[in-house]
Amino acid sequence: MRWDFIFHQDFVTNEDRKKYLSFLRDLLKDMPYVMFVYMTGILPIAKYSSGSELNMFVEFTMAKSPAFSDYFGFTEDEVTELYNRYLTRCTKPHITRDGLRLWYNGYHTAAGERVYNPRSVVFALLYDNLANYWTSAGPYDEIYYYIEHNINDVKDDLALMVSGASVPAKIQEYAATSMNLQTKDEIFSAMVVYGFLSYEDGRISIPNQELMEQFVNMLQKEPSLGYIYRLAKESDRMLQATLAEDTDTMAEILELAHDTEVPLLSYNNDKQIKDKKYALKFLGKIGENQRYTGRVLAVGISYNRIEKKHHCKIEVLTDAKKV
């Protein structure tokens, strides 16, 4: 049984919730007919149970319980076994093992093992199709539910995550129990608990392609967030243009960022360049202590205040083809 279902329903009053907890206590606690009870859910019992009301339960979570973390999702070995079964029954398979990892992996247990979304893996192999099988059964399953009260504080981080980056966050264990998420940390904590984001080493990110589609759909659907999606996607176009040494396209993208209402990512913030110690020492110092042996590009960006135009220049410092 999912013990916390009642706490997700708007029509349920606080008095109803108290009665429900009393019902669980009277039904299960110290009863001779109860040998073992296994309950699943998302919200921690300790948040709602005062004193000794439901202290007969021990809570285990994917993030903090190494002994049982393998049971929170499909492990790599389990997905590999299912995939091998899929190959034996499917004459013309359309799914690759790497495809399953890209679409449904991205979470990890307290022991550090990567786990997959079980429902989505099963449906993908059953229907021979990598697709979005995320279901929405209510507001808790909608991304916009979490951010609608504080879009301004999370929009920059959303843009970074949609472009594939991770961002720092302080996860609060009980944030998911709040019906009125306000701070950025509360919002992201709840999204981690409900599976929209993955958390590792103090940073959060969108775990896989399935959830990336959910975020993209939300950004495209909400008028107040459309420009975030456009700028986030431009970062990928900027990368491709840089690798192709297409300086005209690079300048065009910079103009778009410059002219947008909110200049995300502080692309022209001189202070952050100094803080991150990006300064290059010329006079033969570039590449002196070479660690990367592939293709290395030096990218220069300038801004003409009179013309109000950006200009880009690229030089190939080392070319993998020639090394």
C-alpha cells in the first residue's frame, strides 16, 4: 500500500489526516494479528506522526539506505537481463542497451549504484519503443506545480539543466511535505524526492531523456518560461557552431542572448571570468603543460560598443588529426 496517498488530495482536511494516522495506529500497532507490514510512499512518516503514534515503522530511502537501495528501481544488471530477454523474443529489435541508459537511467542509490525507472523500462521493452512513459496522476506529477510560486529564483538553473548541466543545491529532507514551496532549495528538494531531478555530490540535474522531455514540454507550454527554453537550446547550437568554427553563427547566438530580457548564465560578466581564473598567459605558455591530446580551440569574443555587435574568432591550438 502507498501510505501517503491521502496527503496528496486537496479535499482532505488536516482533521481527516489526523484521523487517518489514528486509523493506521489502531489497525497495525501492537496487534497480535500483524506479523509484518510493508508500506511504500514518498512522504516520510516522521513528518506527520507525533510522539509514538507510528513509531513501530522503520523508514528506508533510496538516498540514505544502502542495505535496501537495490530495491528502489532496476539496477544495471537487472536491466541487462531484461534486455537480453527482449533480444531473444524480438526478431527486429529497435532498442539498444545504450538507448535504455540514455532514456531511463540517471538515478543512483545510497551505495552509489545507478538505477533505472522500472515502469518505463518495462514499457519500452514491451512495446519495442524508446519513448516517454512518465504518467501524470495529479499536480505532484507536473513539473510546473513545483516552480509556479517562485519562477524568478529557479529560471536560470532551469536553463542550465535543460542545456545538460548540473547546478548546486541544498536538499531538505521534508520539503516535499509542503503544499506551498517558496525557496529555491525547497522547490528543488521536492523535485528530487518526486523523481524529477537526480542529486549527487551537492548538485542536481535532469536525470535522463524521459525527464528532459517533461521539462522541455513544460517550458514550451508555459508562456512565462518560453524564452528560457529558447536560450537553453541555443547553448547546444553554440557548442556545435564552435566545434565547426562557424564564427558568424556564434556571433548571432550571442546577439540573441544579449537582446533577451534576462541575460542568462552571465555570459559577459567579467568578474566571473576573473573569479574562475580563466586568464590565458601568452608568450608560449598556452599548452605548455598539455594534459588533453585532442583538438583544442582558442575562442575569442569581442563586443563593439559603437556598432553594438559581437565578433568571434577561433584558432586551432592543437588539431587531433595532426597530432
